[in-house]
Amino acid sequence: MLMLSFQENMHRVFLPLLLVALVRSQDTCLSSEEEPYLLFGTKTAYIFAHKGLSNNNRAHEVPGCKPIAFWLMNRHGSHNPESNEIKELQNLEKLKDNIILNYRNHNLRNSNHRMCPADVNLLERWLWNPRHNQTFAGDLTSDGYMSTQQLAQAWRQKYPGLLTDNRHDYLFRFSNYQRSSTTFRAFTEGLFKTQADGIDLPKENDEKHIRPYKFCNTWVNNVEQNNETLTQRETFESSLEYKQMVTNVSQRLGFNYDMEPQVVRNMYQMCAYNKAWDVTQISPWCAVFSHEDLKRLEYAEDLEAYYKYGYGSDLNEKVGCVYIKDMMAFFQKHIDNESIKRPRVSVLMAEAAGILLALRASNAYRPTSPLTAETYPGGNSRWSSSTMAPYNANFAAILYKCTLNGKFQINDKYQVLFLENEKPISFEGCRVGLCDWSRVNTLFANVVNSCDLKACNVATRGGPCVAIILMIVVLILKITRL
Ligand SMILES: *[C@@H]1O[C@H](CO)[C@@H](O)[C@H](O)[C@H]1NC(C)=O
Ligand SMILES: *[C@@H]1O[C@H](CO)[C@@H](O)[C@H](O)[C@H]1NC(C)=O
Ligand SMILES: *[C@@H]1O[C@H](CO)[C@@H](O)[C@H](O)[C@H]1NC(C)=O
Ligand SMILES: *[C@@H]1O[C@H](CO)[C@@H](O)[C@H](O)[C@H]1NC(C)=O
């Protein structure tokens, strides 16, 4: 209301002045961008990451071959804010009030950057959803549920002969927490078009298989929890390019000083969540950022994910190998004895970490040079968490049995097709994602044969010291006994 009367007065009294000001200040309406930037790292909605894929769900045919086994890692869909995010994101309510106050007070450090009235109105209507509290923290959203169902249906349409109604053909793996078990429910509901709760489906929840990284102490200490993992991200965030983004955003919102980088990140997270929860809605928090701003924020996300789960650390291969080993063993069993028909379909409900670690171990999307703070822009053109691990990300391998009659240029009776987010992964020596079984063995021999998780129990930095102290204690004890 205040807004309206303010504008009315302006029109009556200052219209000519206002026009001059408008022409000068070129308010930018970022909410009405025709092609908004929608890649937000691991919080990207599947359809935005998926762009360019012809949206057909026709059966996937490989001439001369018949699919005999299907292995899939499937990430959950969008979820509520995590418990450690809720407080910060809820604080955006106060920030919103400040921004609107800035706007009303004509608080302009630089009149070339400022939100347009439509964007301010949009922001004014934004409310924090009280359901996003600790009780429901991290839970799969209803949108996440539906997108998972749809994906399961799409797989079924692509592999009708393999993904049948026969429940005994399947093996499902998922964790016991809400996001994973609900994803299992959504996925099976999509497959079988009926609630799976009452049905006895073959399932496992061996966490060591589902989230091997959680059990790898060396990885947890030296990679996940090690702040050196964040060095490149932090370097990038203290670069001029990043700081300029913070300045531009602060100016646009009417602040006379640069906002805290963490506050800018909170707005970014809220924008990403909003676009994942409802891909058709315009988020006022996205309208705070320009294309260029969003690309910088995405790159910072990539720098973190690359060192935690990608090629940035050698340990990542040692952990991700568990998934590749599982896939190879699954296919080998079918090849060794074709009368073993079950399970033909293995589906693992994964997290972004699992998907990225598995891709790391498979050596897919290896960038030509490492991602660093200095390789912006473009450093992430090959390795990008937005396109590799969006919500509902999936990594699939399908084993085919082929007839070798020379008609289809197939050299090996068994072929494997690799798909990531339904698109072929190009491995060296393969054709558009399709590899001879012998080639697959060559590609993954090293990673599978050395996959013993020995690296996970190597004493960490404190280890040698502790050992030496223990030896001294033992010596002293022996001496005193003598
Ligand atoms: C979260 O919200 C729901 C529904 O509004 C409510 O029932 C629940 O008690 C709330 N939980 C907490 C921890 O506030
Ligand atoms: C790592 O993080 C801890 C806790 O935030 C901090 O105390 C420590 O100084 C950091 N170490 C380095 C090398 O940045
Ligand atoms: C910030 O604004 C300046 C001045 O308009 C512009 O040159 C620069 O490219 C902007 N930076 C970003 C990150 O958008
Ligand atoms: C293959 O599996 C079937 C069913 O489990 C079993 O009866 C048969 O002995 C196996 N054949 C070989 C060669 O291992």
C-alpha cells in the first residue's frame, strides 16, 4: 500500500523529474530476463541441466543387441533446506525488509544499478515458508517426488523389455533416512504405477555400498572436512571478479556498503531452491543476480565440488571405485552365467557426492586442466556440477547381448551403454557411449582391481605422532618393570 501511494505521489508531482531519472538510471528488471541463467551447481533442477536433450521417451534400441541387465545410480529430487541452512535462509526475511526500505528511501550508491519496481514488488511478496523447519529439514519435496516418478517412468519406456512389472527382477538400494527412502518410494511408484509400500520388493540398505565415502575415514578427514579442500573456492571468492559481483549485487539492492559474502550466498541458495521447488515460478531472489553474477556463484560451487568429489583429490577415485566395482561385478555375473536372470535391474538411490565420486572413478568428464580460481571463466566447461549432478542426476550402464553377424559392426558379443542424465558418456575407444565389454574391462581394470579401500584406513596426519608416543609409553613401562 505504502508503495502505491508513494508511486502515485511521484507521478503527480515529480513525473517529469522521474522520467529523467528513469532514463538515466536504467532500472534493470532481472526477473523478466528472457533466458535466465538456471545452473546452480548441485541445486540445479534436472530439466535445466538436461537442456538440449530431445525429450523423447522412445525405446532405446541398439541394432542387433538386446539389453539384458540394467545398473543405475539415481540421485534424489529437490529437497527442503538442510537443518544447518534454515536459520540463515530464514534471516532473508529481515534482509528483504531492508532492501525494500533502501528502495523506498532512494538509497542509491550508484544509480546505474538498481532493482526495477517489478522486481521489488516480487520481493515484497516473498515469504519464508514456516514448514521449512527442523522437523522437515532436508526432506524430499513434492516436486522432487514427482520428478523422480517421471524419471522412473521414462526409464521404463526406454527399456520396456527389461524394466517389467516383475518385482523379482529388481534390486533396490537406499538409505533409511527420509530423502532416500522417499525417493525409493517415488521411483517404484513410477515404475509399477502403484504404491510400493505393501509390496515385497527386493531391497538392501547396506550403507557401506550406498555411501562408501561416509565410512572412509581418510577421505572424511583429508578431503571432506579438510579446509584445504576449499582453498580454490576461497581464492576465487577473494578475487576481484568475485568481489565485483558482491559490489554490483549490493548496489542493485541499495546498500551503501558491500554485503557480507555469506549473505549473498544465502540469497543465491534461496534462488536455487526456489527454482528447484517450482521450475515455472520466478524467484525474487534470482532477480537479485545478473547472468554474470550467477556464473561466478556457480563457479565457486564447482570449485568446492571438484575438490571434494571430483578430480581435485586422488582419494576421490579410491572411494568412488566402490560403485564401478559393483557395476562390473553385476555385469560379470550375467555374462558368466546367462541363466542367472535375477536381479536384472540394480537401482541405487544416491546423493550428489555418490554420483560425482562414481563419475570420478569412471574417469568421465576429466577436464584438460584442473579447475582453479584462475581458470574462470570456462574452467568448468567440461566438469560442471550443475550438469553432472543436478537434482535427479543419474548414472546408468546397460549391458547388451548382441548377435555377431557382421551386419552391425559389433566386435564383442557383450556391449555396455553408459548414460549420464540420459545422455551418452563418451569414453575413449567407445562409440557414442557404447563400449565393447572387453573395452569396458580395460577402461576400469585399474580402478576395480585396486578397489580395496585400504587407503581409507591409512593413519591420518596425527597418526605417526600417536604411534611414537605409544611406543615411548610401552618402552617406559618395560623399563620400569625391569
Ligand atoms: C514444523 O512445522 C510443522 C507444521 O507447521 C509443525 O507441525 C512442527 O511442529 C514444526 N516443527 C518445529 C520443530 O517447529
Ligand atoms: C581450518 O578450519 C578451522 C575451523 O574453522 C580453523 O580453526 C583453522 O584455522 C583452519 N585451518 C586452515 C589451515 O585454514
Ligand atoms: C559490475 O558492474 C560493472 C559496472 O557496470 C561492470 O563493468 C561489471 O562487469 C559488473 N560485474 C559483474 C560481475 O557483473
Ligand atoms: C548357472 O546358474 C544356474 C542357476 O543359478 C545354475 O543352476 C547353473 O549351475 C549355473 N551354471 C554355471 C555354469 O555356473
